[in-house]
Amino acid sequence: MTSRLNPYISFAGNARQAMEFYKDVFGGTLTLNNYGEYGAPDSEGADKIMHGMLETDSGFTLMASDTPPGMEHNPGDNISVSLSGDDADELRGYWQKLCDGGTVSVPLEKQMWGDEFGACVDRFGIAWMVNIGRPQT
């Protein structure tokens, strides 16, 4: 997969409904994973969306999640730019440059879903997420 750049929106508990709406608007394939799939399935919020991705036939990609419990949801500040792909060297290079003068909120490291992931806010106040997937074989 080549690297791609797309918006990533956080919702206050209604990511599933929003992403289903966007699927109705744009068409395409919608994939939704909830927090329960990657943690305690009986916990509060287990049915909320941890990661959603809509890929359209027109080449648009929109990602979203519900704001995790304990984190503040601020409409207007609820969108990040996501960089993802499997070219680890390229994506790590972007990560280093984006973090320079910025603030790292999640270090770029292996996560429970198996990919490397990191989140930061650059020196201009823009939130970024970088996800390095395993190369497709």
C-alpha cells in the first residue's frame, strides 16, 4: 500500500451513525471496529467505535472513532490528519519531522492491533496520527 493522507474525525459516541451516514452519502466500503474487540468486551463503551474507515470508489478515505472514555471531546478540535501505509522508513521520516517543535501524545510504537502508531500535535497546532502497517505479502 502506498502512503495516504486523510482526515480522521473523533465523535462523542455517535461515530457508527456518522460513518453509516457518510457511507450513504459517498458509497464505498465501511469497516468498523469497536473497543470491545481490542479490550474488555463487557466494559463500558465496549460497543463504541475504536476505528472506522470508509473507502469510496472515488478514492476518498475517511476515518473516525468515538472519543475514548476519559478523554475530552471538543467539537472543532475533533479532527486529525492521518498518515498511514506500510513504507516504514517514509512514514517514520514524516513522523520525525512532524514532531520537531511539536508535542507527542502517543509515541510511535507497536500497538495492540499489531501496527506501529503514534500521535502528535505539530508546531502549528495541527493534530497528526501516523500508522505503519505490516507490508502486504
